[in-house]
Amino acid sequence: MSKSRLIGTTAALVAAVGAALFAGSFLPANGDPILSAANAADTAAPLYYQDPDGKPLYSPTPKKTEDGRDYVAVPAPSDADEPKGEHKADRKIKYYRNPMGLPDTSPVPKKDSMGMDYIAVYDGDDSDDGSVKLSPGKIQRSGVKSEPAELRRLRTLVRAPGTIQLDERRISVIAMRAESFVQKVADVTTGSRVTKGQSLMEIYSPAVSSAAAEYLATITSKTTAGIEPYGRGSRQRLVNLDVPEPVIAEMEKSHAVPITIQWSSPRDGIVLQRNAIDGMRAQPGDILFRIADISLVWANVDVAERDLGGIAVGQPVTVRARSYPGRDFGGRISVIYPQLNKETRTARIRIELANDDLALLPDMYVDAAIDTGNPAPVLSVAESAVLDTGSRQAVLVDKGQGRFEPREVKLGRRGDGYVEIRDGLAEGDVIVTSANFLIDAESNLKAALKGLAEGGNAQGTNAQGTDAHGGHAMGGKP
């Protein structure tokens, strides 16, 4: 087969699909582009034949597949597509178009190279206002659905994973500030819950005993007793050695220096670390206990860079732990960290969470949902209604009586399956939400054929017509 013949055959087959769409063989509501053989038999002579599996294989005459199945007949448009009360005989024929959708028109009846009649285009089938008109039959088969543009509150959730971390402000360590000896450790282990003031261990420290003896000598001396400034320095020395306040108060009451000192917990919390052992020697700075209050914890989550614009400190957040499916923990954003991870393109935010029942544990995985939507309602339409080329966005306005007008719009936020319309529509405008791509294709084809019918170079006029009329929804304003 010659190259020119191969190209011509391919063009004819591809054009057959466009002709079928233009002629009324739009996709039905169930999405099957092929009419059944029974339906084809009840209509006029088939327009062409298509592979029964829906493959892009066509034939102008009956044909069988390699496994012996018949090609499916695609019928020509019927009178059922015409509006009720309107007869083609009462309307003026403007021109005839190629039945296969090729860029060829004729002012008089004509047949193509395969013997098929050219299709008449009547007055009113196309318009100069940029709209496209479809018959009720085509609208029904295409599954066209419309709904009005309304004011809605768009709820936009940003979801991000993270982990539970301790609140840095609620961690305490118990470390000796002078050389000491651990006489006895209380029955407290790593993971134990302790309360503020609970005894953790008994400590003997020569430095503490010396400072306590000096303090008691000062406050019990007949010379200095009762004089406020005396003894203040000695007491401060005990405080500097981190001696618990209840121990100092007891010494002032009993006027006796204890051999060992009861060291108590400085806060309510959980013992995260216990290094104290009976009889051990503790040097200054050695950490014997580490205690954390987990009644309030942090959730550090990583948010994608593109979502940062809608996030602010103070926003409410719902957190779910993977250990507790179905349970929500409420919190608020307290910090947005001032750096971006250049490898993952995420920013870290901190969420403060109440943890009264201590269910959330450090390093537990969580998922956060941040509501970034605007509380004020905005004009919006379904996302499926928007025809987007990347540089332009448009919708199809249902004008009634089978007419649809493409209109360019400016989009805003998205959420819950809807998109904000900032410009181009008014509240109450009826917008096509389903099968809008088929209507746009019909508009493009009709505009191109209209340009051909008006005369001029076929290819050049077709390109100009498509730009001026056919690209309404996807390429330009009407």
C-alpha cells in the first residue's frame, strides 16, 4: 500500500469518529460509544461499521473480525434527534457536510467517494453568538447534566503525616550539683508514673551536710538568731545545691542536720530514664532521673510546600493516631518552623495536643488534617464543569432550548469536589457538569465546518474558524 493511500485511509477512519459524534452518535449515559446491532437494525442505513470491541477499526461496508464476529453498524442520525414540533422540511438548508467529518462541504447534495450522502446543515444548527445547539436526542444520549452556580463554603483539608514528641518545656532532670552518694532508690523504674513531691531516692552529700550545718548554726546562734539578714547566704547555698524546699523547711523546724536527704520529683510525669543505683557515687552533673509530663504533647507534621500558603498559627487541627482508629485528638498550630526540607519539599509545623488520658506516647505515628478553607461562602461550581487547557479555563453555560455557551472563567480555591469562580459567572447561572467535553467537541466541529461553508481555502479557513469559533471553551472567548 502506498504511503499516500495509507494516510488517506487512516484519515478517513479517524474522521469517521468525528462524523459519528457530529451526526448524533454521542456517548450514551452508560459510556458505551457503540450502538447494539439490534438498535442499528431499527434505524436507517448504517453510516459505517466499527469493531465490536470498540477498537479504532472502521469499515464502510459490513465486515468480520479475525475471530468471525460481525462489525457493529453505526447508524446515521434519525428524525428523533429533531426538536418536537420542528420539521427539517420547514427549515432552509445552508450547506452539506462530509458524512465522515472530513473538511469538505458542498452547497448542493453530493455523495462521497464511498457512496454516502453528504449531511444537510440547516439554518439554526449553528449560530454567530458563540453557542452550540444540540437536539434533545443528542443531549439525552450524551448524558448531559447541569446545575446552577451557588455560594458554598469550600472546605479544603490539608493532610500530613507526623509523630508525637515531648513538650520540651515539660521535661525535668535530676542531677547532683556536688559529689554525692545514693543511699537508697525508691521503688521507681523507667516508665513509672510519679507525682510532684514523691520521694525518688535518699542522698548523702558532704557538701550539702556542711552547708546545712552552717545554716543551722547561723539561725540558732543567740547572737544572730532573729536577725533577718543573717543566715540568708547559708540558706541560698543550700538552694544552689538543689536541695528540695521541703527538706530545707524541715531543717528550719527541727534544727537538726539530716544524715541523708530525701530527693523528690519536681513534677507530675513519667520516668523516662533512671540511672540511680543503690550505693552508687554520683559526680556533679550526673543525671540520675529524667521525668517528663506528657499531659500536653506536640505533634510534629510535615506539610507539602504547595500547601503552606493556607496554613497559619492558631488554626485548628484534627489529629488521628494510627493506634486509635476512629478517635480524634483536637489541637492547634503553635509553630511553623522557619526552614524547608530541600529534599522532600516539606515544612515542619508543630501542633499542641491535650493528652489528659496519656494515650499519645512519644514517637507515635499520627496523621493530621488541617482545615484551610475560608469560612465565608464563595461562588463555586463542580470541578467536573471546568474545561482546562492549562493556560485558560472555561465552563459551558446552559442557555436552555438545547443551547450551550462557552464562557471563560477565573478559578480560585478547590475543596469538596467544587472550585471557586472568581470571575466570569453570576450566582444562578446553570453550568454543564457532565458530558461537557462532548459539547465542546461539537462546538469545535460545527465552527470549523461553518468556516468552510463560507468559502476560501479549505485548510486555512478551517484553522481560522477553529480559532475564532471552535476553541470557545478550550482556546478562546466566544
